[in-house]
Amino acid sequence: MRNLVSLRHLHFNDPELVPAEVRFLTRLQTLSVFVVGPDHMVEELGCLNELKGELKICKLEQVRDKEEAKKAKLREKRMDRLVLEWSDEDNRNVNNEGALEGLQPHPDIRSLTIKGYGGEKFSSWMSTLQHNNLMPWDVPLQVYAFITFALLLPQVIKLLQNKALEFIFKGNA
């Protein structure tokens, strides 16, 4: 895979098919899925300067902190649709809030889905997204939160003032 530096598009649905050494595909524009794990650090996405379109990042509980997440440089990538997904397994002992803070997308993001997030508060960048750019159909921003609703109530009320947001809670309350 290292020799395919000019590869532009890589489509697959099976997370097990994420190729090794993705960071060397520096001209890659399309990558459908990226799974964080022992063989794939989230910072590898930072090398993909031309990445755009749609991307799903899985197993974000493997990201240690905000600084590691920032190395993905998502804020610099013109993504239309981004899915950030934490596994359903118990991830309360990981730095969910730091990871989410570091995974700030470009302000022109059209659709953002966050699944399995186990933090107690949302990132500050969520309130600064250009909500006019979010698609008005098909629920442009969904947050599937596996956290106690009561902990988030003040922030939820503030964020719900924007009609482009929909929150679906799967509580443990």
C-alpha cells in the first residue's frame, strides 16, 4: 500500500479492511472508514491533506487525549459528512471529552454524527459550528450519548435552541 501514494479514492464498508500505513496515501481524497487501534493511530489522518467527502472514524475510545486527537487535523479537512463513533463497550475510563474536543471538524461541515460518546459535557466547538451549513433534512447532527441525561440538561437546552440539532439519548439513568 505504501507504493500507492497517488491513490485518490479508497472505498470499503468493512472496518477490518482499513489498509496498513494509510498515512502514506497522501493524495487520498476519499476514505470511507478509519478504525483507530493498535495498527492505526488517529494521527495518521493528519497526513491525508486532500481528504474530503464522507468519513467514519470508529473506536475513538482508543484515542488517549485531546492532543492526540488534534493530530488528525479534522478542522483542516473539507468533510461533507463525518461520523465519530465510540464503541458500545464501557468507555467511561477514557478521555472522551478530550478526544471529542480535539476532533473538531471544519466549520463548513454539512453533517455530523456522534455515536457512543461517553463524556459528561460536549465540546465547546459544537456551539460554534456554522449551523446554516448543516443540511436541514435527514437529521444533520445526531448525538447518540450513552450518558446520564441529567448531567447534560443545561447544555442540551442551550444546544436545542438551534433547530438543526437533534439529540437521541440512550441513558443509563
